[in-house]
Amino acid sequence: MGISPLAFTGLSKFSDDFQAIVNRTVAIANLPVQRLQSDQATLLSKKTAMGNLRSTVASLASALSSLSGVAGSRAVSPASSSSKANVSVTGSPVAASYVISEITSLATAASATAKTGFSDTDTTPVAAGDHSLSLTVGASTHTIALDESSDNLQGVADAINAGNYGVRATIIDTGAASGQFFLALNASEAGPAAISLKPSGGGEETEILQQTSPGSNAEFKFNGQPVSSRTNSISSVVQGLAFTLNETTSGDETITISAQPSRNTLSVAMKTFVSAYNNLRDAVDAQSGEQAGSLSGDRIVYEVQSRMRSVVSVSGPDGLGSLAKLGLTLGSDGKMSFDDSTVQWMGDADLEAAFAFLGDTPGALGAIAADLDQLSDPITGLITYELSSYDLTDKRLSAQIETLSARVSATQSTLFAQLQAADALLAQLESQQNIIQASVESLNLVLFGKNDS
């Protein structure tokens, strides 16, 4: 908190001197506050720099994790020959191509709608009798128990939605003059399923619903073998590969999906890693040397430097790898560069060796991501603990500044009041002196006919 200056408004000829006394006293008393404020400004600078450093370390950790992920999947890039099927990599698939054909149906959910409409949603009974309904979804039958107040269209929908029956209930408002409200049930999952709703004990003639869609499985052939799936997103046919069916095929139409190693995918990941490493190099260099920043000498900077040395000295799980074999080199400024042609011209054996080097197994480059996470994790990282200590120090400094500022303000107010009282007394004395002086001058004029002053 700042100290609000008080303007001295005295009447004596010493009022300016009194103002100078107040200003000087406050300035001296405020020196400890200024030192604390300077410490707080330095702390804020360190906190900002430390936060930026954490972000940069986290970026390198993320780049290493992504690089090891690319290596784990053998840099496989998925592809599909048609928009009727999308494909993605979910693990480490074998490089291969597959043919999807005869997509005769897609997975759809069953649905049913009331045969007749209701004039309202909250009074007309649906079950009547004992206010009980029997709901059948596929092979499962459930009893919907209602009472007189809930035996209506809205009550039935609420009761169905409150249960775990495999369907969701909605009310359709057609806006018709009569019978405008219809109950609609939709299966929660795709696949064929019969949906029935009737009063308990009622026969077929009491069926409330009519099936609007029976539901269906996805039916197709994969490399000539028939496959049936209750979902259009399929990940169980080929290990590490998932695909989604979007449309049916016609006649002898086929769709080719593939998973092939892509050196471009590896190169992009490598470039991202190099950029993240060089950004961290810049951040660390900014905290050392003659122009060192606010974190100069901080233990965290040394920890980051240690982990960066681990990155450039890693030799792979077999001890025979190096960054140079991947086209990575270090310049005299400590920054990394990448020669893309090294990856593009790698033979299959060298590419496999590169994947092992970049993985997350002990000794591999990707494993260093965990070491960097120990620094940058937003909850348990060392930098997070450091930032927490900064926050505590900042709170302590703020409390001290507030306390000392209050004391300075009180000192200013007390001194101001005392000097104002003194100024008032001096003003009174000066007034009396002026009166006496005037009286003396008047007597001199009367007695001697002249004024000696």
C-alpha cells in the first residue's frame, strides 16, 4: 500500500519548514517499505521467468513423448481410399493394407413411436388399470410402476429415463388439433432390438408402440471375411488399427485401408523436438552469463541443464545409438539442427534402430521425457514447488509492506498533528508579537513624534 502525502496548511512563517520536516520524516520511515517493495518486484520477475521456464521444459517433454509415440507406432501413417471409411492408428499395427467390401448395412439404433397420439402430457392415463407398464427392449423386460399422479405421458417418459433400460424416452409435439403428443423411444446402443411397451398383463392388441426402426449391425467383409459389429467404429478387427464406416458400398465396390511407415511423420516429430530443445536452450542461456536474468544461480536452472545434457548424451537402450545417426547435430552455440535427408534415406534396418533409440524404454531418448516431467509437472514438479515458495514469500512481503506502511502512515499523521498544533501556537505568538510591535510604534510616535522601528 502507498503512503498518501499530507499537505501542510499552516499559518505561521515556519509552515514550509514544518512541511519539509514531515516529508523528510516520512521518506526516512518509508525506506524499509521501499526495500521490501524492491524485493517483491524482484520476486515477481523471478516468478515470471520461472513460469516461462516451466512452460518451455514442458514443451520439450511433450515433444519427446510425441517422438517416442511415433517410434512406438513405427511412424505408421493410416490411409483410406474412400471417404466411406475413415482409419486411424491406435497402437503399433503391422504395416499392411486391407480391403473392406460389401458394406451392406451400418450400425443403427432401434426406435419406436406411440401408435396414437395423446391430447396432453400430464393428465391422460397411459397405463390405466393398476398404473403399471411392461417395457421390453431386445431380450430384457422391465416393469414400469406408476401411480395415479404419474400415469401420464410425461410421467412414463420420466420413469423410463430414470431407469437403466437401454432406451431413452422423448415426447414429440406434432401440433395437431387433437392427439398431438407422441411417446418416442430410442435405443441407447446400435444394433437390432425389438422395443415394446404395453400395460402389464396386456396382450398384443394393447401394444402402445409401433417399431419405426428395428436397428441394425454393421455388416461388411474384411479381406473377404464377413464381419458383424454393433458399432460403426471398429477397433477389434486389426490390432493397433481402428476404422469407422460412414456409408454402405454398392456392387463390387471395395475400400482399401492401409497402415504404412511414413518417414515424413517421423521427420515432423523430429523437427518439433529440435524446435522445443532450442527454445529451452535459449531460455537457459538467458539465465547465465554477463546478461543473466533473474534466475541466475537458481538450482532449478542447473537441474534443467543437467537434463539437457542427458538429452544430447543419450546412447539408446543398447548403448550404440546417437543423435548424429538421426541427422541431429549440435552447433557451437549449443543449439540443435536436423538434417531431414538422413531419415528419408534410412534403410529399413536403420529405421528400426532409430525407433528403438527414440522409444521410451530405459536408456532411450523418449525416456528422458519422464525426467523433464519431474521438473515441469503442474502439480508435483520441482518448478511448481519453487513457484509455490515464491507465492508464500510474496504473501509474507505483502503483509510486511502493509504493516510497515500502516506504521509510516500513523507516524505521518501523528507528526502532522503535532506540527500543526505547533504552527497554530507560533501563528498565535506571531500575532501577539505584531500587536505588541504596533503598540510600541504607536507610543514612540505619541511620545517622541517619530517611529524608531
